[in-house]
Amino acid sequence: MSEKRKAIGLLSGGLDSRLAVKMLQEQGIEIIALNFVTPFCNCTAKNSCQTEAHKASEEFGIELKVVPMFEEFMEAVKYPKYGHGSGMNPCLDCRILMFKMAKEYMEKVGASFVVTGEVLGERPMSQRLDAIRIIERDSGLEDLIVRPLSAQLFEPSKPEREGWIDREKLLAISGRSRKPQMALAEELDMRDYPCPAGGCLLTDKHFADKLRRCLAKQENPDRNDILVLKVGRHFEAPSGAQIIIGRNEAENERLEQLRKDTDWIIAAVDWQGPTTLVRGPRVTSDDLESAARMTAGYGKGREAADVAVSCGKRDGEEVLLTVLPTREVQHA
Ligand code: SF4
């Protein structure tokens, strides 16, 4: 008996990719799933595409490899060959990168093709026919990508022509309506599909502005510099340093987790309130004073005349200030 043919499935955790994987599994294809993660994924630890991808891989009994993307991805964000979408999202370059990585992995594990949940016309930037052609060509996967949900709208790919999979069992879904996918989920008995709250922050205009400001100051931010953009209220201190004020308990904790050795962490001593992180190449005493006043201004002691605030670094350096609360950056 011939060995089962293998394919690499791009499993985001959303419904489309789950349906695509399931459809090919039903055709006897062995799927190895890849889940790409960027620092711009807008999910929480509880409700993340990664968690959903894990759940899906367990449900389908398939192997899952989580692939974090950073350096090359940041290059695509900064200098996209095919431009940005509505925010800072370089969707074509991003997809090309993912498919290139999928191709490498496909060759490494002896798989024959790649399967995705893409639906023609569902996403304005990366799922138009001309964009799909560019992505195929630049990733080197021409003829080797199967999109079970829309396959009938494309020329038959090699896996279909060679009879590795039955084209008749693939679909011709297009456009942004989710109804056909919902119906298919019912048919395949996949009622417990998730509706991830996730998404990509690069498409968010407000976040894109924050990222532009960050890139204007430092050409090569590290992963931590990006993650910190996702937390709290952001202000610019007098020297240009960042003042980031937690908006709730979870953000306060997150700022503590993300602090670098050179960062200052600020909190009021006697009043409940936010944790503030101050980060910059040269944080000045004016920066600390301003951040301390704002920490007090966003805390329970905001009406008080004087609030004691502690500013500390990981190496034990500490400054205690007594300040008048405010919610605005104070310039000397
Ligand atoms: S929305 Fe974000 S993750 Fe999705 S293709 Fe565009 S850049 Fe990549």
C-alpha cells in the first residue's frame, strides 16, 4: 500500500483554515500544521489563535508547529515590496514570507504541497486574484498551494491534476459572506468552531500611528519594544522617552513583565493606581518627575495635593518623589 501523501496546513485557528485542513484530511491526506505568530497578533493568552490552533490540531489529531516570526517580518513591515494596507500591514509581503517558510518546511519533512483556508476575495489586500498570483510566484510555491474552499475557482493545481486529491470534492466559495463556511462547518460536524477575537494590530490605524512613532525613533526595535506598544496609555516625556501607564491590573502586571534593566517602573506609594514604565536612551530627572506626576494623576490620589511616588530600576536604584498629580506631560 502506498504511503499517505503529506501536506503542510497553514492553521491560523480560525474557521477557514480549520475547514480546509479537515476537508483534505477527509481525502486521506496527512496534514502537518504550521501556526505563524507575529508580535502584532491581537489576542490574549486565553483567547489566542495559538490556543485555537492547538485545540484544532488536537481535535484533528495532527502535528502542530508554532512558528514565531520577528526579524524578517519586521523588515517586511518597515520596507514592504508591495506596500502597506490601511495601517502598517504589509499583507502581501507577510503572506509571501509565511509561504516561503511553509515551503522550506514542506521540503524538510517530505510533504508534497501546502493547504490554506484562503477564500478568493475574502480579504481586500491579500486574497484578490492578482495578489494571490504574486504571493504564489514570489514564495516559489506556484502550482503547489491548494485552497479547498475556493479551489474550483482556480486552475487545477498539481495535487489536483496528479490525482493526489479529488478536485470534485473541493469548493468554489468566494467573497466576504461567511455563510457558506458556517454551513460547511455544520456539515462536517464542526459546531464548536471558534470566533477568535484576534486579528492583526497592524491593520489598526491607532496602533499603526504608535508603531510609526516608534520606528521614527529607533530603526530596529526589539520584540519587547513592539510588545510594549500593545500595553497602556502612551505619552512622550520631555526628553523623548516613552511614558507608558497601565490602564488596569493586567496591564500593570504586563508592564512589570516587560521591563528591561534600563527601564524605570513608577508607582504611587500610598495610593492605589497604575504602574508606569519609562523607557528611553537617556531618561532625565524631568522625565521621571513628569511620569511620577502622571502616575499620581491616573491613580486614586489624583485629588490629593501631594502624592509620594517611587521610581525604581531593576538594579535597585530608587528615587522617591512627592508630586502634584496631573494627567498631562509636564515640560520644564
Ligand atoms: S493582516 Fe497582518 S498577519 Fe494578516 S496578512 Fe496582513 S500583515 Fe500578515
